[in-house]
Amino acid sequence: MRMSEVTLSRRLIGLLRARTFMFAALLGVVLFVANLIVQPRFVSSSTLPATLADLAPFAIVAMACAPSVITGGLDFGIGPVVSLTNVMLVAVLLPHGLGGPGVAIPILLALGAGIGALSAALISYLRLPAFFTGMGALFVVSGAAQQILPTPEQAPANWTNNLASSIGPVPGALITMAVPLVVWLVLRRTPSVRAMFSVGGDAVTAFAAGMNVGAVRFVAYALGGLFAAVAGIALTGLIHSADSSLGLQYTLIAIAAVALGGTPLGGGRGGLVGGLLGAVCIFLIQDFLFALRISAEWLDVVYGCVLVFAVVLGTQLAPRPTGAAA
């Protein structure tokens, strides 16, 4: 290999280490082109709102998973919170006249944030391992959703329908996907996000420096739960029904997307942009497989392979000094 090629290779690796989400961005471009080749009408002005609506739950649940991972945890309850939000809106709030956006949105966001905060409290104040707390949240929240709605139920026409089409000239899915990004952008102007990176990088050192590690985890998990509730609202608009079984499949997708987007499962760096790009890649892979008429049963295999690949890639590209990506 020539010296110039070696230098270029090192610079590329350096760029990927400095901005680990860049790999997901490059992969997304390749997958987008591949989809255009096999299905030229993949994206058009008429299909764009529907395509974005399909993407929105993927993208938002991945962004919801990121805060807990950044702090060194892993909230498995994110996927089930998506289902519980969906079920609560369709099976509880709408039938009781509480389904209007001014009432339903605050209730659902508070529900999601509360579940996330409870998980953080168990980890921080009762000293329960994050893994077992996350698994417990997965089963408890999934069970609650199934108790409320054992079988799928069609939703009446409601305001979430616009989220799967357009609100004026703007695709509704762009609005739901923008919510986590805007909240994260605001938080980056405060010490909150830097504190999450510090706790994820080395919780003991952060604690020794006087940081309230429990409070940082509390905010991160509550934030993830709040974002998961937004994903549940987006899912309701997409499927026009409620299904308590859908949340579990989003858990694996979220973890794979976050890892692929450059947020290591050990924490300390990463961000919502990487999770969003990772989700876009997984969504494009799914569409590509469907276009090739490959059986949907292979999707879980693909998700698992993407997760393993992303973890290995993240290990190889881990920057020598601890840093943070966008």
C-alpha cells in the first residue's frame, strides 16, 4: 500500500473515531442508493410522507434508547413503553373522552418519563444492576400493556392520523422525529448532557468529582421514557390501531440502531444523531430485503447481525481519549 493510501486510511479511521456516527451516515447513503436501484419509486413526492411515517417509530425509539446507553446503562423497557403508550391512547384515553392532543399528549409523556425515572431510581438508589432492572421493566411494562389490551384493537379516527400523512405542507413524521432532537439540542446547552457523558465514561470518577450520579441517571432514563412515548404516539398514527405485542420487537431494533450509530454499549459517548442514522440504516435494510422479496422471518436475524457488527465496529473505532459525538 502506498504511503498516500496509508495516510488517507488513517485519516478516515481518525474521522470515524472522532465522529462515530459518520459510518452510519455513509452506510445510509449506500443503502439509499441500493434501494433506488431495486425500486426507483422508493422516494417520491407522493410517497414521502408515508415512507417517513414508516421510519418514525424506528427512529424515535432508537433516539429514546440513547440517553440510558450514554450513561452506561441499557433500558430494555423502551420498546414496551412504546406499546403501552399506544395501548393507553387507543384503549383508555380515546374511549373515555381524554384522547384530545391537549390532554392525551401530557398524560402519555408523563407516563413514559415516569416509567424511565422509576427504572433509574431502582438502579441508583436501590443499587440494582442496570441489566436486571432493564429486563424487569421489559416484562412488567409489556405485561401491563397486555393486561390492558390482550388483543389488537382498531382505533377510531383521531388526531394521530395526521402524523402518518401531512400537517399542512409538512409530513407529520418529521414533526414527531424532530421532538427528541430539539429537546436534546436544548439540553446540550446545559450541563446535563456533559454529565451523562461523564457518568457513562467513569461513574466512580464522576461521583468522586462531586457529581450526583443518581440524578444524572434519573434524567437520562426519564428522557428516554419520554421519547419512547413520542414513538408510541407516532406508532398509533401509523397503524391506526393498538397492539400490545409490538413493543418487544422495537427493543432489539433500538439497541442495534444505537450501537450502529456510534454510541457504544459501555457508554461515555454518542448521541441522538447517531441513533437516528442507525435507525435509518436498519429501515433501509428492511426495505431493501422486502424489495428483493426476502422472507420477513429473516429480519430478526438481520437485526442480530447488525447489532453484533455494530458492537465490534464500535470497539475497533473507539477513540483513545474519551470523547463525545453529536
